[in-house]
Amino acid sequence: MPAPPSQYKARKRKKGDSSPTISNNELAKSDKEAGTQSPAFPLVAFFWPARQNTSQWVILPLVLMVVGLFRWCAGFWGYSGFQTPPMHGDYEAQRHWMEITTQLPLSEWYFYDLQYWGLDYPPLTAYHSWLLGKIGSLFNTSWFALYSSRGIEEQLLKVFMRATVIVSEYIVYIPAIIIFNRKLSQQRGVSKWESSIALTAILMQPATILIDHAHFQYNTVMLGSVVASMSSLLSDRYMWACVFFVSALCFKQMALYYAPTMFAYLVGVCLLPKLHIGRFIGIAVVTMLSFALMFGPLLLGSLYDTYRGISPPLDIIDREVNPLFLQILPYIGSNSYHYSLLLQLTQSIHRIFPFSRGLFEDKVANVWCAIHTLHKLNTYPIPLLQRVSLLATIVAILPACMTISTSPRKELMPWALASSAWGFFLCSFQVHEKSVLLPLLPMTMMFGEDGGLGVEMRAWVGWANMLAVWTLFPLLKRDELRIPYFVLSLLWAYLMGLPPISLDLYIGKHAKKGGIRLSTAVLHLGFYTIMIGWHFAEAFVETPKGKPDLWVVLNVMIGATGFGICYLWCTWQLLLRSGILQEWFEFRAKMNKEKKREEEKRPSTPVPNGSKAKSLRSGKTPKRS
């Protein structure tokens, strides 16, 4: 008996499933004589067999497994503060926050023992630490025992802490990167094959892996929330963009690097091309509700602790270091219901924004540390430095904010965010080395757009990433992370076809075809040469007596110069792509033409011979009648 006909119908081939076009991103080298094509750089070669309609359900899991493997291997090495008592490092800080959030009442989180890694991040970081601490306590309660667990360095605890970074990243950061990359590629007409290559390049970014998975941080939770906000903007979902961005701000205050640009863009879409009052009100209400939701548990918990008779350990020292609360203390009574609310709110804000710490704490490749090398800035009062830093930051971010507010287009947002973040990194107050991840994020995300993997874009974004990870070397060296640094940075350079592994991006037929400028090639290759020479000098040449930090200072000076160039390039690309420069040049050309026409139409009045001769003898110009 013949089998019944199958009810299965073949899936119709979508437009995006067709064979990829690789001309815009220049992912293939053509051999006209042989009539064949070859991969343009090694990362493309890994995906070369999958370019013909391979399912993304096959490619994506493989990519996620590979990038996860590199993250886990980076964690085999040491971490920040390993075997360096008494303060240890960032690893101990994160563990200590899990300790205090799980062992203390909520009202004491921002007050407890501030001299030993006191909590100085926004509430969402505290909630995240509480959740991880509760999970870790299920395995071993001694890991987060109050006070007695300080400086603990058990191997199983290290495994747990490393795993929390990876799980947090795979819950927040990586899904946000995948969604944004897919949406961007769909809107720009990039094939899924090219999109997968861009996704791998983004996820293999060495600086992020080294800081979060080797040095130890949870930066990708904040960065993932920012990417989710960017993805919502691509879909014109402004309310969700506000929710995700407020989440980023409430996880790490470093997300403020993006805040002026986000604000300017949202104002622009509310005003242009016509006024949208409902959209403006919706954005304002959702933003306030999001902040209330983030700070709500902290404030309500403080009220509940007050009701139970639990007060924060506030002594004279704490009162002196909380100027916000001192200013409002005369106007409120200690028995009023809002006393604990204002105390908790002002203390958290005071801890989140540590203006009393000075302009910078460590050597970081920004403007102030570079100037401090030549002229000591610590001789000036901190309030003056704060004002100067604020003014310089406003000037640096002004071009991006003005451009994106007058031309609120989705394709300009990565450029505006990169320009704003570079301006903050170079000029703002209390910058850390790891803050370089913020301007790198929108720059690296541009790999996913049309032409993002082309010669010019790959050269600039690749150079910025290699320069950034190079400036992180002094920090990583202190943590004995030299081997992960060299392996991951050189691996990424190999995959992307960058120096020092390959010079094809700047020299050869492919570079000429991609339109790489001679000035760009000279600039980038010069920096690569300096970075390589610096590594050899740092490794084999002793510093002169009295200058033990010579190589670190040179790293700062060179890095600050390079980052300044990155800022100028991102700002120039933003202005160029927005059309503002073209409109200005067209306006100037139009004004010059009108001026010439007026001069040609203006009649010439004859001058009498006598007056002309007299004027020539006297040297004066004759007056027109």
C-alpha cells in the first residue's frame, strides 16, 4: 500500500536567504585570471564554507560556543588583587558587595565600612550583587560571611565568580548584541552571512574580554542595556529605549557617557519634523517611572528598616563626607518619616558620584593625566578642576549633541554615541582605564552596517580597539595577565587582518581598491610601530633612576593622542554623514555666486579726468557722484 502523501511543504526562500553579496563590505578578493574569489581576511575564511545558504541556527550556536570558550579560558588566569592584601582589588570589591547586600539590612548597604570597598555603584548593581550572593550562599555560606570572608581566595569561589560574569553576559549583553546586529543588518541590506562575521568580530573584542573575564568586572551588563536601548531606537520604540538606558545608568554610572547624546536624540525625534507632544510626555513619564522603579526597593527598604528600629551606622565621619545631607539636615527633623528617605537617597548619590576623590586616581590615557605629566594639576583646588573638567566635557560633546538633535536619524546614533563617549573619556572627571570600553562599544557595533567590514572602517575601528587594549596593558600587567593580553589581542588582530599580524589592510591591491588614504595608512602604521617598540622597551630597557613610571607615562601620552584622533574621526564622520557640512558648503557657494552677480550688475560711474588726475596725485580714491 503506497504511503500517504506528506503534508509537509517546503519553506519558501526568503530574500535574506539568498547567496550573500559581498561587494559593499569587500569580504572577498577577486582573481580575474583564475576567475575565483578568496577571503579578504582570516575571519572571513572561517565563515567561507557557510556562505551558501547555511542556516543561522547552525552558525549562531557555534559562534556563541567559541566566544564563550575564550571567555572561560581568560578566567583561568589571575584577577584584580589576587594575593595582594589588604585591599586586594576589583574581584574582592565585587565579592564584598555580595557579602554586605546579603548579610546587612538594606538601609546599611551604602554606609557599611566605607573605607573597605564601600558600595559606590547605583542600586541595580546592589540588587545584582544581592542575587548572586544569595545563589552563591547555596553552595557555601562562608564565601559571603560578614567580615570573616574578607580576602577569601578559594578556588571554587573563583569558579563561581567567573561563572557569574559569563552567565550575566549571556543573559544581557550577548542577546542585545545579536538583536541589534540583526536589526542593523536588515535595515542596511547586509546579508545574514556578513552579519554573522560582524557578530563574531564584535564578541571577540579583546578589551571587553580582558576587563570583564580576566581582570574581573560586570561591565557587559551595563553595556548590554545600552545596546538594548540602541536596538529599541532602531525600531522606533522610544519608551523601551528609555527603560533600557535607565537600567544601564542604574547599574553603572559610567553610562552617563552616552546620556547627553541619548537626551539630544530623543528631544530631536519629539520636535522634528513636527512636534510630538504625546511622545515627549510618554518619554518623560517612562523615564521617571524607571528611575523610581530602580531606586524604589532601596528607599522602601530604608523605610521598613526605620519602622523596625534599624538605623544606618551613621557617625561623625560619615556626616562629614556626605555634604548633600548636611545641606538639608537643618530643614528636616530626625523623627520625620522622610528623614530616612533623604538620608538614603543623598548617601547613595554621594557614593555614586565621588567628586571628592580628585580629577583622576590612576594613570589613564586622557587629557588630564597627559597634562599632569607636563604640569602638575594637583596643585589646584578640586572645585576649580571640577569646573574646568565640566566645561571641557561640554565643549567636547557639543558637536555630537547638536548634530543628533537637529538631524535625529537612526543611522547617525552610533557615531554620535562614539563621539560623545570619547569626549567624556578624554575630558571628564574621575575617569578609569576600563571606561575606554564605552567609546569602543558604538564604534565596534558599526561592523554590522553596510561597509562596516570594508577596508576603511575596519582600519579605523580595528586601530581604535588595538590602541585601547594597548593602553590597558599597565593595568593588566599588575594582575599578571600578560599572556591573556597578548593572546587575545594578537588573535583579534589576526582574525581582522590587522597589524602587527598583517599589513594587507594598508599595503597592497586590496588597500588601494578599498580606498585607504595614504595619510591614514601612515598614521595607523606609525602608531602600530610605536606600540610594538614600546612593548620591547618596557620589557628589556630599565627606566632611569627617579623615573620608575616612565613607560606608563609614555603609554598615557601616546594613548591620549590616539584617542583624541579617534574622537576627531568619529565627530567628522558624524558631521559628514549628517549632511550638515554639505549644506554649509552649498550655502557658501550660493552666497558667493549671489555676491558675484551683484557685483556684475552694479553700474560703474565715470570719473572726470581732472578729479581722477588729482586723486591719483594725492593718493586718495575719488568719490563717486
